[in-house]
Amino acid sequence: MLLTSHWQKIPQSQIKQLEIDIQNDDKELASNYDKHIENANFFVAYNKKKAELDQLLEDWETVQTEIDNL
């Protein structure tokens, strides 16, 4: 079934880990913003994590909608 194979491509553990990583980055920003504002690599990595999480959640929502419509 196509739905099953698509579902398996969305690793739930990866979503959870990205959420944890982003929360940790948010805490780092809150505690020492000036240090991180000077580090372009921090923001590149931060934005990459957020974009990846957004894509995974969008994929998850698509699959969930397909399941709901069965």
C-alpha cells in the first residue's frame, strides 16, 4: 500500500529529536542571545532544523489526512 510506505518515510523519532534540538537552541538564545547573534553558523543550523521539522510535520499531516479519508 502506498500510504504505508509513505508513512514509514516519516520517522517519528526524527520529529521528536528536532523538536528537542530546537527547544534547546531557543533556550540558548534566551540565555545568551548576544553570543549567538554573532555566530552565523548557529542561525544557519537553527533555520535548517526548523525547515526540516516543518517539512516533516507537513508530510505527517498529509499522511494523516489520507488515513482519515480511508
